[in-house]
Amino acid sequence: MTVAELAHVFEDWAPKWSAWERDNVGIQMGDLGKSVRTILLTLDMTESVAQEAVARKVDLIVSHHPLLYRPLATVTAQEPTGRIVLALAKKEIAVYSAHTNLDFTTEGVSFTLARVLDLQHIRFLAPLRSTLAKIVVFVPEPHVERVTAAMAAAGAGIIGEYSSCSFQSLGTGTFLGSDRTHPFVGKPGTLEQADEIRLEMAVPRAKTEYVVRAMKSVHPYEEVAYDIYHLENENPNFGMGALGDLPRPTSLKSFLALTSKRLHAPSLRYAGSLNKKIQRVALCGGSGSDLLAAARNQGADVLLTADVRYHTFHEADEQIALIDAGHWETEYPVLETIAARLRGYATLRREPLTVLFSKTNTNPVRSFCFDGRR
Ligand SMILES: [Zn+2]
């Protein structure tokens, strides 16, 4: 399979439109038509990772943090990003990055973290808002099934775990065609009435044009009447952080021990009483301290995230405990999810694909204990 096909697989799961506006996700460099047999997974694109990719003869690197974040004015061997680009270009190694789009999708960074900690009833902590539209189209009854199917296939009608969601109501459409028209029903110059179905389907805003094109391609009318509404609703399919429940309540002390063990996090910073009862857990892989209020509003007993500032620890109180388990530690588990997805896709396609995990430890943060154990 090619770099472009793999990008498509990724973006079906974590669409680019769902990423932060200023993020730079997707293909970072490489030939889209290049065939891929070996992929290297990493959180970060460092020079060591680039050297490893060359040594292990991979075709594509998939990184979480983008290789190119700010526009590059120059590509030279005199600075690190330039050296990475030059080394990879020489060996025709492509780079694909899935960053905030992977944070905001189901089974992405935070859902994976929730699964690692055995949480149940996993859902988004703060679903994205204002990312949905509704398309309303008026269709003659015998054609409604075909139009609905075409819109669904293009990505309309997905609400949580449900697909092909639509609402249909019967009404009467009227129209008067000029003498230059070729109406599907009736004659030009005559006021016509037709039984029509008002078909409504929700769609991600970014897919509106694509769905409208799919709808028009099977709609029988010469001039299709349709409306597009922007919705302010929460989008149940995309959001920030995750919320879930432990199978049974435990103490903050036991939850810290579980977190440390499962995330291989040698030291955890936290605020809260060690005896505090923990059952509902809010979490966000990477920098998620902005979600403290959302976590509290959702009744979480603890927020587990990274990059927590001193004053944010102060904001945690008796109602909610706060844990900083490290940026790298809270994001690393998603690489397993990526590997499983890519391997599953290759198996489905019956194509050979080797997915490797980078052996380079890209975490620049080390822990120091005075007794010298680390
Ligand atoms: Zn990150």
C-alpha cells in the first residue's frame, strides 16, 4: 500500500479537520505514491529517530508530534530539523504525523490511556462543539433510500456509535419551471406539486461539500433544493480528554500506584489526600490541565494529565485530585493502538506490512532520586 493510502486510513479514524487550527497534521514529507512495507512508530521526530529509520530501512515514520510544526524558511544541515529532512529525503523515507487529531478522536490518545488503566464507560471529557452541520434535502419518495445511502456513505448521519441516522418527514413541494427547464416531474410553465420527503442528516462541517456532492449525484431533480445549517451541538464523536470509571472505588494512593505501574512512570506529581476515594477518572494524554474545570463539572474524583503548573495544583481541592504523570508517559500507549490499527488494515488487505516501535527513548525528561536508584 502507498503512503497516500495509509494517510487515508489514518484520516478515516482521526480526520485532519478535527485537529487544532494551528496544528500541522498529516503527511509531512515524502512521495505519496511510494509503496510502504515497513513503518516506524515514534512520539517525537528527533535526529536519533531519523538515524534509526535509515538503519532499519523503513519506508514511513508515523510520529505523534509533527516533524514540521512551524513553516521552515530553509532546510540546511546546520539545524536539527533540516538534518532530519535531508537524511530522510536521501533514503526516500516519508513522515506522517497525527497530533491533535489523534488526541480528539475516539480510541485516540486519551481513550487509549483510559483503557490502559482499565476504565469502563469511556467517553469524551469535553466533546468538541460547533463542528457539526445538518443537511436538509427534499427528495421524491421513491428516491429517498438511494439519496440517504449516498449521503451516509459520504460520512453523514454518524451520531456516537450509530450510523445512517436520518429523519424523514413527508410534505408537498411546489415548483414552476421556466421554458428552459426539464423538470423530473410535470411540465415547464405549469405550477406543479409533488410529494417529497424532507430528509435531514447531521454531518461534520468539514465534510459538508463532499456529502452535498454525493447527494446531488443520485438526486433525480435538475435543481436540488437543500439547506445547510450550522449546529452548535456537542459532537459526540470528537472531543478533548476522556472520562471513565474504575471497576471499583480505590484510594488515591492505590490509583497512583496503578498509574505508575501501567505507564512506567517512575515519579508522579500529585495534589490531594492519599486516602481520597477514587472511582470516576478524568484524563488527558499530554498537556490537559485546562480540563480541570471540565473534570470537576463531570464529577471526576481525579484528573490525570501532564505538564501541570504549580498554580493549577493549587486549584485542585478536596473535590478533585490532580496527577501529573508526564507528557511522554501519558501519550506513549497510543503507539500500541496505532500499531494495532495499521496491522489490522494490512491483514484485511492481505498485504505485507511490518510495524516497528522506535527503540529511541525520545523522552527528554529524567527523574533523579537522591538515593541513587535512578
Ligand atoms: Zn504531546
